[in-house]
Amino acid sequence: MRKKTALLFMVTILLFITACGNSGSGGSNASGGTDGKTLRIAWWGSDTRHEYTQKIIDMYKEQNPGVNIDIEYASFDDYWKKLAPQAAANQLPDIMQMDVSYISQYAKNGQLEDLTPYLGSKIKVDDVTENVLKTGMIGGVQYGMPTGVNVLGFQYDPAILKKAGINEIPDNWTWDQYKEIALKAKDKGIYFDSSMAADIFFNYFLRTKGQSLYNAEGTALGYEDDALFTEFFGMLAELIKEGAVPSQEKLNQTKGILEESDIVKGTGIGIWQWSNQFVALQRVVNRPMELAPMVGPDMEKGIYMQPSMYWAVAKSSQSKDEAAKFIDFWINNQDANKLIKGERGVPISAAVKKAVAPELSETEKQVFDFVAKMEPISSPMSPPPPVGSAEIIAALTDYVEQINFGQATAAEVAPKFRADANAILSNNQP
């Protein structure tokens, strides 16, 4: 017991030192004034993200003399490893970047501030659509403010599409048309796509049917008919079996390696993914690319604006008003957003989108235009994934691989996945 007490004391001291000291390359940088306002802000991302975020912080400090800002940043995985002990010690940063897969956990643990009282006063949101704003709500409480939004779609090379004997992607295309086109490309020796991420696109498919992957309470799956699971994953497995999509073995080998993908090599037509990934894909492919909407019917019911990430404020923060003021600056300051250029998703403010447009590259304009086209017809986002969702996604991925390898049918796997997923969600209830 004495050893445990000593260890806890040391962890607390280390966390205190981290909280008060310089936590990133930009450090703690006072800019005049002695009123004691200090913010800690934390995020994950690349060096490019770090550089422009520091510039925006410097802009904010210039306009708000007397505010000190300490920064903390890391890679995605390291970020959450650092945040967890800070949360346990009630030492979270005042402002922190939140991911859609983690925000429910921190909100339900009582570690995030309700931003509702700040909306319209400290945080201007009068030109943000209701569907976008609601993406930061959990149980009707505004725990996160989206930094920007993305939308699902098909990103493809029109030249390779024509090489496969297909002139264009049909307007309002259906799943049957998708299968027909994919098989036509296969006859020309060209892969149509690299399949679909199981959890993201199954949820999309369910939404077109008026269902969702999880129920609103996060206590069970959001659909009751296992025939939906069988239909969706059976279709994807059949395309792999027919050779219209690479084998599961090949998909495993190239997973996460963009340079090894068929579209980069010129042997595949496109990729299903989020709009914010288009710029990086275009850069590597280095050929003209286009974006097409998702498959229907009822695409409008399935499609939604998803935050690339959120800004959230710690419940324990002693500077909540200043934190809200900084978030407002991030969302609404046009000069700041000319530095961001949609790197954290297409801006949520209509005025900012208009101001940033002339600063964009042609590829970035394609993304902004695509999101602008999808936003008016999108439906509200499903609630953020519940606590335990990471374990469920891992289980789903394993089951889908079994189907794609031919080790089991989708009909055989569907009830097993349901039992596993509901058990995981039940075990994570308070």
C-alpha cells in the first residue's frame, strides 16, 4: 500500500510539472500583461499542423495582451496516452482537440464542459448550420465544437474510369449500378476500388435504411435485422470473389500504405474515403482526380457532415471564458483560417468559407465545392460512437476478414457480431 501511495504521489507531481511547464516546441510564451490569464491547449497532428497552429496562437495573443498560452502536442497515439493520466489526475488542458471516437468517453466521465451557454455569446455560430453544430452534441449537450467537417464519397481517376470502358459515374447511382460498373472494370483488368472500411460504410448503409450502427443511448447495436449485415458484407465479399476488388490478402498488405494502392499504381479507379483525405491522395497520385457522391438509393438519408475533430473545454478549467473566446477566434477569424485552409476540415462558418476560397489550391477548391454540394442535402450525424466502440470495430474487422477470406458467410457471422458487440456495450455501461 505504501508503494502504491508513493507511486501515485510521484505521478501527481509529474503531472503538475507538465501542467505548469513548457509542453511543446512553442512553449509557454507570455505576451505582456499581468492579469494571470493562462490557457493550456493540446492537439495531435503533423509538423505542418503544429506550425500553423502556433502561428494562430501567436495571432490570438497579439490581439489579446496578457493571455499566456502553453501548448502540448503529439502524434495521434501518443496524444491519447498523455491525455488519459491527465484526465485521471484532473489536470486536463483548458482546450483540447477531441476525436469523434473519444469524445463520448470524456463527456460521460464528466471531464468536458457544456459549451451551450457560450454559443451566441462567446462563440459566434449564427452562420453555422444546425446539422453541423449538432455533431458536437452528446445526449443533447454541446461538448464539442467542430473544427471543420468532412463528408464521405468516392475519389477517383476519370482517365482510368474511361480506360475501364465507363464514361462517367452515374448521378444518384445505386448499389446495383455500383456492382455492375465494378464488374465491367474487372473485365478490363482494372480494380474499381479497394473495398470499404467496415464500420464507417456499414453505418452509412444502415443510415440509408433508417438505422445506424449504434442506438442513440450507446447501449446496443442500432439495427435489429441481421439481414442488413448479410446484404452489405455479402455484397462486398462477392465483389472480392469476382475479382472486381483486390483479395483480402492484398488489402491487408497495402493497408495504410497509400503509395502501394492500386489507384496510385494506375491499376485501380478510386477509393472510398473522407473528403479531407482527397488532397493527400491527389498529391501522391499526381493525376487529375474527381469526387463522386455516395451510393443510394436514399443517399441523402445516409450522408452526413462529420467533424474532422472537435475543440473541447475541460470541466476542470479555471479559464473557461477565455477558452471559449479562443475557440470563437479559431472558428470565425478569417485571417486565422487562411492559414488553416481546411486542414482540420472544411470551415463550419459560411463567412469564413467564402473568405478562404480565393486562397485555395485547385485541389482544395474541389474539396470545398464537394462538401458545399453535400451539406444542404445531408442528414444529422448519428451520435458519436459509444464507449467500447474501438473494441467493437476491431471485432467487426476480424469478422469481415473471415467473410472475405471465405472462412464464413456473412449470414453466419451476423449473429456472432451482434452478440459480441452488445456484450461489449453492456460491459461499458456505468
